[in-house]
Amino acid sequence: MNATPLTIPEVILFTPKVFGDDRGFFYESFNQKIFEDAVGRPVKFVQDNHSSSVKGVLRGLHYQIKQPQGKLVRVILGEVLDVAVDLRKSSKTFGHWVSAHLSASNRHQLWVPEGFAHGFVVLSDKAEFLYKTTDYYAPQYERSLAWNDPKLSINWDFEGEPTLSSKDQFAKTLEEAETFN
């Protein structure tokens, strides 16, 4: 498995080695040692999540202001554009974002550490999205950052208006949002 830091180096793209033939394929989708060597610290995952969405659904940008979650995300059906926004005020990349295309065909995974807002938009007719988290879901601490904040200027690689949840329709801009120290 290859690990490639993105322009915000704490966000890492993992690319597995896939072995395939006429019977199908095999790949190691997670290896604790390789993962921890790449992120440079011990990480404990406590929850696995699975979501299914149709084309044009945008989920995010979500984060938990307390009990922040690191997320290791991947797609097993379809394709998404996955986005991470740095919300750590002490970081030199505060307010910057990175993105990656994740799909069933490229089998890439993205590590989004604690202190980041995370979201994705579905580019295919349907997508199934899996992710591991480092802390439990705590709805009382969940926050949403506006996907279309002009200060962020995220290129979602999507035309038209996405389908949003009611909470994401009322998400806050970076200037209004609670952030991390």
C-alpha cells in the first residue's frame, strides 16, 4: 500500500496494491502498521460507518467540535469527490482544503485527521461510502461548515446545485464556524 501526503500533509491518500485476474481481485484494504507508519502516530478506530447516496448528494462538510473524529474513508461503489478542510487555527494551512477522487475502480482511501471538516459529493449515479472513525458519533458536538463558502472556494467538480440535508442547508461559513485551536 502506498501512502501519499496531499498538499496539507496530514491528509494522506492511500493506494492499495491490487492483485487481479480473470477470477476477480484481492487487496489489503487496511493494515494498522502501514497506516500508523504513514500518519506518524498510533491511531485507534472505534466505529465503522457505511452510507449510500445518489448522484448530486453532497454530505458535509461535517466535524465534531468535541470528540473530534479522524476518518479513514473509501468508496466501494461509484465515485465521489472527497474534501477535507483544515479547521485548526494553529495550523499554517488553516482554512485550506484538499480533495481526492475516490471510487470503486481506483480503490483509493483518504485519511482525514481530527481537526478537519469532511465532506463528499457523489459524481456517479450511486455511491457507497465506508469510513472508520477514531471517536464515536456525538450529535451534540456535530457542526457543519458551508460547502459553498466563498472564502473557501472549494472546487467540487460538480455542476448544478447539490442535494443537501436540512442541517447542511444551514451550515456556517468559516468566519462563523467554531474551530479548533
